[in-house]
Amino acid sequence: MDAPRIPDWILTGRSPLLVVGPVGVGKSTELAFAAQALKDSRIACLVPLDRFENMRTLTAEQALLRVAGRLAYVAVRALHLPITPALLDELDMYGVLAGGVAPKVTGMFPVRSERDVGDLAILVIREIARKSTQGRVTLLIDGLEKTPPEPARLVFDALEGLHSEVEIVVVVPWHAAYGPGAETVIVPGEKLVVVPPVEVEGQAGTAGVEFFRNVAARRLRLDEATIAQAPDTFGAPGGVLDTCARLSGGIPRSFLQLLADAVSYARILDGKDWPEPVHVAQAVADQRESFRRLLTPGDDDALRSVDGKDGRNMALEQKLRLLAHGVLLERHEKGQPVMRPHPIVKSLL
């Protein structure tokens, strides 16, 4: 039986949902899927904070304003709700309202510049919930995994002030999920959803490898007929696609990077349109070198000692650093969380 996904938890009343996972695993994709799946029963608003803000300097006030501005934009553009012009004008004054949504004649409505931004966000949420047919607002907030620990906690505190008004799904950084301070973010009753790497090894990995083949077909706009015209070493079982999938560690971003680099090597070095195993080997060597530069003294022994364990035996700061860079992956095997070095990293140990 497949594990519950974000919409399943929301529809059963679990909020907030805190989402964590390796870099490049597809957390943003999961949030986008959830927003689409919930749109008939919720005002599902995806808020990609990292597209609008510098996440390293993000403040709680900026986060709340961006949430309110994005929600108002969705309400007007997608749901065609008649939002009070004064509220839109106030959001526009803060610069968080996308073009074409602000009143046509700005400045004609009284602006409450002294209003607390948390109160403004709640006013926007309540008005949209009241005027919509769905009634319930679900915020899916992406990008906070890029925020340093202290600013992140302040943002989480601010979002907690919205909890009684909305359902919240938020991607959190690894430091919010592990070790001292995690209890300030993950409090009793909150659900932590881990987005694990795709399984690509052994018999259980057959479906995962096929998933990556489909990802490649979509990204490269390849249909089966086109793939059939490629050299056997590309699409055949055990060929380029399968090798990139297995060496990715189940991380979609890693898979696409390996494939893109292999394609580039094929064209630059040999003038070929289709990469061959030798080009994949060159792409792997590049990623191996990138990982090598991330490793510091003591990491090799620590990665060997944690391989296949749940991670409690690794120093917290070291674990967070390696998880954040995708050097170490948290997987689920036989229903239990285990730590595994990225396959390309393992070749360095």
C-alpha cells in the first residue's frame, strides 16, 4: 500500500503538515501536486517564497505579507473573487501584489499603514474564505528549507498565528526536524511528512527506474518511437537511462543533472546526439568531484558508520550539513528510516 500523500493528510484534518526531504527529491513537486489535488475542496494556494524573497534575509513580516499577497492574487486571478479594493491597495503598497490585481486607480482607498501585517494576512484569509465556495484555505508554503535556523523559527512562529484560520503545509529545513530546537517547530500534534528518495535498487527499484525513464521522456520531449531510434546503449535495460537512474540515488534532480551532463559530453566531445556509457562516466566523475569538495575531515568515517542506521550515532551538526547537501540521504527501507550515502559519494569512501 502506498504511503499517504499530502492531500490525504489534509483531507483527514491533519494540519499543520511539515514537509522535509533531501535536496532535489521533489518537495516542490509534491506541493504542486497537492495544490492541484485539493483545488475542488479547498482554496489551495501554493506560495513559493523562494521565488520572491531572499530566503537568507527573510523576516517573519515579509513572509506573512508574501503569503497574503499570493493568496489575494490567486483569489482574484484564478477564483475571480471580488476582494475589497482597500485590502488590495494595502497589499500593493507593500509591493507583494502581482501586476494586474491591484485596483486600477491606486491610492483612492484609505490605506491602514499602521496595521500589523499578521492582522492584514488574517483579514485577507477571512475575506477569501467567506466569499469562496470552498470556504477553507490551505496554504502550501515552499522555500523555507533555504532559511537559516533563527530566521526560520521566527517565520514558523508567525505562521503559527495563522493556524486557526487556515490549513498549513510548509517545507521545513533539516535543522527544524532534528536535534535541539526541533521542538520549537514540530510541536505535539503536528505531522512531519518525509519525502524520501525514489527506490531504484533491487526488485523494488524496478518501478522507480521506470519512473525516471518517464521523467526523462517528459523533460527531453521524447516519445517511445524516438527512444527506439536511439542507440541500444541509451534506452535498453541497463543502458544510459537506467544507469543515470540508479546512480542518482533516487533523487530526480541528481538524475536529470547526470543525464544533462552526459548529453553535453556526447555533443561536445564526439558530436553525438545520444549519450553513451562513456559520457555517463564523465558526468559521474563531475558529480563525484563536486561531492568530494563538500567532504571535510571525519566525514568518510562518519558516513561509513551511519550507512544503514537511523542516524542517531552521527554528530548532529555533521548530519545536518551532509543531509542539506544531498551527500547523505534518508531513505525508508522495510518501513524504517535509514541513512545511506549518495551512491556517487559511496564510491569515494
